Amino acid sequence: MWTNRGEELTSPALEAVAVCASYPQKAPKGSFSPPVLDGVDLTVAEGELVALLGANGAGKSTLLRVLSGTLEPTSGQVRLFGTPLGAHDRRALARTMAVVGQTEEMSFGFRVRDVVMMGRAPHQGGWMRATDEDVSIVEEAIQSCDLAAFADRPVLALSGGEQKRVAIARALAQRPRVLLLDEPAAFFDVRHKIALYDLLVEQVARQKLACVVVMHDINIASQYASRVALMKAGRFLAVGKVDEVMTYARLRETFDTDLYVGVNELTGMRFFLPMRGR
Ligand SMILES: Nc1ncnc2c1ncn2[C@@H]1O[C@H](COP(=O)(O)OP(=O)(O)OP(=O)(O)O)[C@@H](O)[C@H]1O
């Protein structure tokens, strides 16, 4: 069954099928690095937040690059609402998917409000004239990312964490259906970290977003993720609900280290503590 936009109703929002990926290398010319992703399968539905967890170098950011179309898989395929990523028109893709990378270059000379407005560009006509709706979406994104106090400041005059919040506000202003974020809370203080994930789960539920987030904080993942994917050496060790996947043994295998796994008696949620070595 198909919608009037030609999308298959039963298709997941985002799908990686048997994806392998390598990086092009300078020498010898035309060669590739050894595989960084090795047969990854993932489906992400609308209204769910999937956390990618794994040690440094496991391939999390690479998977995000492949899912966003920045890196071509060497084999396998990524599909967005049932259609191969490459078959989507660039402008339509920009309306459908927003990406917040590990590092986001901010342009010199722009104010916070201008940068967030850039998220509306794929929805605007050739003249890029902001409608009342654009302005109100931008203001909502600025408010929700706690940026109102900085809205008229040059973006380069903000701290690392504040600039990251601007990049997230711009992505939310895009009103995408799929949102990919690479360690979005890396520079955040604890209050802003909790506020960000509260905001993300609220957006995921309200806008029916399909959201994939690379995370290093396993306690945040256990509290906010609909599902968790544990990565090691370019493969998934396990994908599933927190209680199925975030076990002592699986986390040990993922991170090559022991973690204490506890359960919060008030919420029933798991928590994890690092254990010192000998
Ligand atoms: N541009 C690149 N060219 C060549 N190899 C790369 C490139 N980027 C990453 N790699 C390699 O690919 C592997 C996976 O890197 P990736 O950045 O995907 O890991 P990650 O799981 O996101 O790690 P981290 O937690 O440290 O951010 C690593 O071995 C890394 O050295």
C-alpha cells in the first residue's frame, strides 16, 4: 500500500540493510581503508529514539554518516521511507532529514537567530523570505533550546555547548521527519544535558520523529532510548530494548570493561557505574 507521496506505508522511516563502509585513502590512489562498518542492519520507526553506543572507534559516527548520505556505503543500502537515499531529491531530503554532527562549523558574522532560521531554508521558496510560520517555528526552537538570552548575539561569541545548542535548534527548526545527532550533549553541563534529552523525547513523541543518537553516556541512553544498538568493530553486538540489551555481559563485551549494573527501585530503570581496575 502506498501513500499519495509514493511512500510505502509499511516502510520504516530509516533503514540500513547489510551496510558495509570504508573510507577512501590517499595512497595508493583509489584505495579504501579496511571496513569500518561490516554488514550493519538497522530499522528506525517514526516515534522512536535509537541510541548508538560503543567504544571509541566502534563505527558509530561512520554509521551516522552513511545514514545521512555523507558517506556512500561500499555495499548494502540505506532507505528513507522505503526509497534508497540516493534517489531522494536534495531539497526534499533536506526537508525530511536533519543532522547534527560531532562538530558543527558556525559561520562568521551570523547571529544565533539567523543560524536557526537557516533550518527553514529547505521549506522556503527561491527568495528565502521568512513567513510568519517560519518566524514562529524559529522562536519555538530558540526557546526550547534555552537560547533566548543569546538570540541576537553573534554565534561565534558563544561557548562550545551554547553553539551546539544553536546547531540543535537549527535542526529542530527544519521540522524534519528523521533526526540524526552525533553526541549532541558532549559539551553540555548536566542541566542542559537532561533538558536536551527531555526535549528530544518530547519532539520524538509529538512530531513522530525517527531519531538516531550517538551517545557516550550509557545512563542517559538507558533513561531515554526507545531502543539501544551496541556497536563493536563495525558490527552490532545487540539491538533492542534497554532491559534486553544493557546487561552486564553485553556491556562488558561492548566496552571491554566491567560496569556495575543496578536498578533504581523508584523508577525501575537500570543504572551503570564504572568499576575501578585493580
Ligand atoms: N575520515 C576517516 N578516514 C579514515 N578512517 C576514518 C575516518 N573517520 C573515522 N575513521 C576510522 O573509522 C573507525 C570508526 O570511526 P568512527 O568515528 O565511526 O568511530 P566512533 O564509534 O564514532 O568513535 P568515537 O566514539 O571515538 O567518536 C575508526 O577506526 C577511525 O579511525
